[in-house]
Amino acid sequence: MLDITRLTFQDADFSAQFETWLAKNQFAENDVRESVEIIVNAVRERGDAALLEFTQRYDQVTAQQVSELEVTKAQMQAALKSIDVEQRNALEAAASRIRNFAEQQSMQSWSIKDDDGNEMGQVVTAIEKIGVYVPGGTAAYPSSVLMNVIPAKVARVDEIYMVVPTPKGEVNQMVLAAAAIAGVDRVFTVGGAQAVAALAYGTQTIPKVDKIVGPGNAYVASAKRLVFGQVGIDMIAGPSEVLVICDSSANPEWVAMDLFSQAEHDAYARAALICDDSDFMDQVYVQMQRLVTTLDRAEIIQQSISEYGAFIKVNNLDEAAKLANKIAPEHLELCVAEPEQLVKKIRNAGAIFLGHFSPEAFGDYCAGPNHVLPTASTARFSSPLGVYDFQKRTSVVNCTREGANKLSKVAATLAHSEGLTAHAKSAEYRRKQK
């Protein structure tokens, strides 16, 4: 029996029930923080030696030196040759679409001049070195390689290092093939908080990077939070989420499988349905009951749906849009008759999929937009990973003599009002002498 929370917008206590459901702790980062601090500090202090210890302890992989855990470019190319033609074609097709989309995102340098000839502008440059974390525990994610690396390549990042755990030494050939296609410079088969620490602080073998991107489990998320400031990070990614808004024009079997497509990621994933038709929701539930036992990850799906899933009945799609904006989901599907109208009312979502023929699964693999998205309602203030995450903006100011004469008075007046005499005098030195 597949259990799922059911909420009704009309109920008097709906708001309280909704907030309780939304606030469920999906990611037990606090539970691992102490362990993560120990791991990160050990790698920071002892480098390769600590990295080898943790790799043996957590992945059951033994090596005498970290160089043994590095995958050579020859091995990446061999992996690319080893996969079948259909798999290679799929990776290359996805890579092409991701690259084409990313190429539209690049920021450009610019400058303007005021009436006095002062020039102000912005210079855009790429980050020099990035580290990409690719999960490798309960499942392998070659798609994450493409999504994280290709925007960095488009941004012209100098060096890209990838870390991926290989539990019990099992190396996924599709992941290495994706690394070859995307253009990763170096790959290390290490994972967890220890891999994040190695990228953040550098070891005798693994270079220190300027920014770390890519999703991971609670240990990885906690480690990224801990090293932030030492390096940049993309976001603190939690478990995957999908919210489907549908009406009776949708196919209940398709909706059921779309919910499962996120629930199968892990037991902490959130899959929810909002609908204005009770009978249709019942049809979806019947399909879920029928389909769940046919899937390889049925147990994970059942855990996810039972703990974090929800069916929410609303009176109309306007109410659905308001709830969606409160949830601010990672993925939002609008499986309705007129999605182009409903999307105008959506403000908060990582990625939106319009209509019955745009499943979130396309977004995970090959639609083109990035699948590294804000989770846990952070779409209220953050955006998908993109080329702009691998670029920096530097302000440039070039004043003329006449321009400096005018600006000095403004700057000095403000500086004196703040009690910063040196600032004021620095500005006044540039004032034209009589």
C-alpha cells in the first residue's frame, strides 16, 4: 500500500497542515556536521594521508598514494570507446543541447562614459580553477558531469577537476565517458566530505580550486557549507523535488510516473501533486499503486512518497499557483490545458516544464537548461547553475581630470559626514588647484 499525505485547501486547518508538511526536515545535515568537521580538518591538516584513510573507510578502496586514485585521460577515452553506440550518441546529443543553451548565458564586459568623460565599466573574467563533485553512491550520474562541466567550459574556466566516489572500487564507465566528452582536465575517484575538503584546501596531489560545484549527500552539503569562504560554492543542494500541477486534461499514468521520476532519487526526495479535480487525483493514485511495483527502485520510491509526498486539492489553478510560489520547488510541471497562461503566475521555481509533453525527465538529461537547481524552497532567491556561476565581474573606473574635480567634492562631503578624514583628503587631492 502506497501512503501519501492528502491536504485540502478548503479545510480550516489547511495552512497549518501545509506548513508542517513543507517544513519537514528533508536533509539531516545537522546530524552529520560534527563528523564532517573532523573529516574536513583532517584533510586540511594531513592532506593525502587523511584522504587515503577516509577513502578506505567509507568507500572500501585501498591505495598507497592518491595518484593511484586519479583517472588518466587515456582511461577516460577508453571509457568513451567502451560504451555502446546508443549511449555515446545520447551523451553527445545531450552535451550539444546543454552547450547550445549555455552559450546564450555568457556575460560580456561593458563600459559607459558620463558627460565629463569618466569611464565606468565591468570586466568579465572566468574563474581559474573549479572542482566538480559528481555523486557516485546509490546511483551514477553522467548527466551531472555534463551539466556541471559544460557551462564551465563555455565560460572558459582554465582548469576543471572532477571528484567522484567509487564504492568498492566500482568505476562507472558512463561517468568517465561523460567526463571525456565534457572536457574534464583531471578526475579523482574520491568522494564525500573528504573530497570537498581536498578541493577546498588542496593536498599534495589534488590541486586547490577556487569554486566547488555539484550536488551530493548530507556529508557533501555540510562540507560545502563548512569550506564556503575558503572557496566559492554553487549552492547547498538538498534532495530532489518535483511539484506537478495538473487538471483533468492530463494523463494520470504520465503524472504518476513523473512523480516517481523524482521520488526514485532517494528516500528524502519530495514529490507532490496539486490538482483542482478530486476524481483525477484518485486516478493518479490508482496508477501510482499499479506502477510502483514495476520499478527497480520501488522501495526508495515508497519511502519518499510516504514520508515527503503530498496530494493537495485546490479549488482552482490560481490557488495552485499561489501554493507553488510558497513551495518554490526545484522542478515544477504544469500539466494543464493552458500552461502558457498558468506560467505567468509562477514566480518561484528552479525550472518549469510546460504542458503534457515536457516531463521533468527531459530537463534532467537533454532539454538543454541546467539540472543543477535550487532546492528546499531556495528558488525564492536563487537560480539554476549556469555559465554566470563560472564568471566573475570586476568594476573598472577611469576618471578624467575634469571629472575628478567634480567627484572630489561629492566624495569628500560624504567622507566627512562619515568621519573618515583620510577618505576625504584622498578625494580632495584630486580637486583642481586654483
